[in-house]
Amino acid sequence: MTSMALAPRTALFLPASNPRAIAKARTLDCDMVILDLEDAVKPEDKEVAREAALAAVVEGFGDRIAAIRINGADTAEHAADLAAVARSAAAIVVVPKVEDAATAARIAAATGKPLLAMIETPAGVLGAVAIAAVPGVAGLIAGTNDLKASLGIPAAAGRGGLSLALQLVVLAARAGGAWALDGVFNALADPDGLAAECREGRALGFDGKTLIHPGQIAVAAQAFAPTPEEIADARAVLAAANGGAERFRDRMIEAMHVAQAKLILARTAASE
């Protein structure tokens, strides 16, 4: 069962204009469903998608967190999206191309919803610390596709050129007490590549992965879940800890390690 206190490991984008995708999402083992009103929807379908998203979140997605991604502040659809999300049953609003704290604060106030800010531009990366500190910002999403484009990194290149930006997103999220979600993986027929990128994201400190296809859920969920070894070690740490710094097996543990162990077990329980 997903807890709003814990970051989602798997957050699936799907077009709000696609009723079959919405229906299928209710059967999928993801932590969050993001009904997209932005890139995944044709201009002529925006209004239909908006109404479909409102209806979908009323019906709900079971234990999955229901979110709606609105169109950006520089679009004609933005005001209508804000008004719709404000009256919706969505748990979270996802906002593309957030570049400053003022925008995040305005949207959080307008919708009354926790906000996931997508960091997709150089300005967004440089403003991420202030954005994550805004009350109501639940987390940051690294918008890796747009970041690569805006930085002039070839689409076929790896993520080496994004290393600093990705770490800054994680650092900003942690400083603000917010979630950090990694960007999408575009190659739908490359589960090994997806698994490798998920492992890289987890090693950087990301809590989970945004996804664009149901077939990516199981791979990402496994990569971002605590391993059996981590779970066993966490249980042993909690059993051994008596307060203060002490020797545990071949290392020293203290309150920080106890807190980490509790988080690992909380994430384990949330996925069961």
C-alpha cells in the first residue's frame, strides 16, 4: 500500500485523453498515476483530456496516488488546468518546466494541492533549491529529456552530461525535505538499459522513477526497492541498536543508521 509520506518508486505518465490507458492503470502495480494534460495530449484534445482527468480521479486508482500534470504557465491551457485541478480529487498536481520559487508558490496556492515540480531547464536546475523549499512542494522530478535538449546534449548520448544537474535536483529535494524522482527512460524495448538507469538513479539518491509505459513498472519497482540484504541488515541494526554510537558487526552505527534502517523497513512494508 502506498503512503503519501513515502515517495513513489514508480510514477506512470499516461495521456488523460486515453480512456483505455486510464482503465488499465487501475490494474497496474505502480505507486503513482500521472494523468497528463501536457505533452501526451494533442492540442485539439486538451479540453476533453481535462474533463477525462477530473472524472478519472473521482473514480480513483485504488492505493495508487492520483496526480494530474497540467500545461505550463506559458500556454493557453494553463488557467483552465489550474481551475480544474483546484476542484478535482487529485492528490497532487505535476507542473512542467518550473524555473523559480514564485511559480511554484503561485500554483500551490491556486490549486491547494501538493506540487511536483518538473526541473527541465538550466534555470530550473539553478533554482531547484528555492523551488523545493516552497511550502506545498512535495517533490522534484528531473525532466531529463528537456534538460538534454536545452543543454545541447545529443539525444542518443548517455546521461554523463546530466550528472551535475541530476545531483543538484537530489540535493535540492533533500534540502527542502521533498521527494526526488528520476526522469523517464525512452527505449521501451530495452529493459536492461532501464534497469541500469534505475540503478544509477538510486545510487544518485533518487527515490523512484517516472515511467512512460506499463512494461517499465516491474523493472523500476525492483530497482528502487530495498534488496533482501538491505532488509535483513536493517532489521539487525534495529535489533542491535541501544542508543548512541556503538559497534555493530564490522562497523560503527549511530542514530543516523537507525533512521536509515527504519526508512528501509517502512518502504518494504509500503510495497507489500
